[in-house]
Amino acid sequence: MRFPVTRISPRRFMSFAALAPLGLLLLLVPSRPAAAQDYVCPNGAGPGETVVAMQSQAPGAPPVPICRRAPQAPQSAPSGPAMPQTPMMSYVRPRLYGVHVTDVDRTALYSSNWNQDPQNTLDMAIEYCERQTGKKCVSLGGFVDECQAIVIDARRATYRGLDIDPRFAARTAMEACGNKGPIGQCRLWRLPLCSGLGYGEGNYVGNDNGRTPEQIQNEIETMTRELAAELK
């Protein structure tokens, strides 16, 4: 008995062979991922986010962080032993330093803030103080991610207060001064100075916020009177 034999013509066989590399090429072409979207994140990166840049705002205003969603790893069925995975680098919130300095005779108060290098923060403030006064200048204390207030008394002695709230920082400094003598002889030398990502707007953050020198001086005197009355 004879069995039927199917013959493949040479022409048809060559057409199949020509299409094989094309199919392989299509399998090797990777799909293009969707473009990542960046957006402003004033409080820093949250879960599943990462900071990719710092964006400048209006003159005198601090920069704000720009975030992006961290890419999600694709889900796949397990096959064989799990391969060790490299952990992703987590976002480290920048620490922003500040400092108050004065000349040795305590005739003027200067400051520097919003700097990630504490030594550079101090060096800039000292250099500016000595250039303005022509005298040797010294630090009254540095701080980071909080507020500092400096109080001076009638003897030109200084006291400092630290707190995340600027008014509490001022109250702490006034209280320290009142513990050494009459509270009536204590006064805020300047409005509290803050440094940190959480202090981008509002009063008492080291800039005038559009106020005149007279308005700022009135605020200093008002806060001094209010705190002195609270501490009597």
C-alpha cells in the first residue's frame, strides 16, 4: 500500500525561511515605556516618590522640590530560584543649617541660613559680619531644621532659644534672659530666624516678606512686650 506524500515546493519553503528572521526581529524590539511625569512636592518625597530636582521660585523665595513617582517593578510568575535584588536608594531629606553671629562688642547681629553645609553657613556669616563692622565676629549658635531667636539685655549679654515654632524659640530666649535679671531689661534682638524645608513662607523666616524696616521693628517690639508680660 502506498501512503500519500505531501511535497513542499522550493518556492514556498523559501518564503517561510525568509519570514523567520522577521518574526525573531519583532520579538527582540522592546516596547517604549511611558514618559515619567514630574510635579511639585512642597513637603518633600512621600511613599513611592523620589526627588529629582529643586525648582527656583520668585527672587528671595526658597526652592521647592520636584518629585517623580518611583517606577513599579513588573509582576512576573516565579521561575526557578529567586535572584537577589539590589535595594533602591531612598530619598534623603536635605538638612538646612542656620547661624547667628555678632561682633565682639555686640553692636550688630547677622545671620545666614538655608545652607546644607554648617561650616559654610558659619563662614559666610562671619565674613559678612567682619566686613560690615570691621571687627572680629563670633558665633552665637547654630541650628538646623528649626528656628532660633536671640535676646539681648541691658548688659549686652545674649541668650538664645531654639524650637520648631518661631514664637516658642523667642519665648525660650526671653525666659533664659529673665532668669538672669529683670525681664524688663530683655528684648528680642531680631525676629526669630528659621531654616528648613518647612519654613518656605510666612513671618519670622529670615526675610522681610514685603514689610518695611519700620514694620519689622514694630513686630520685634510687640513680640518682646507680649513675651515679657507672659513671663512675669
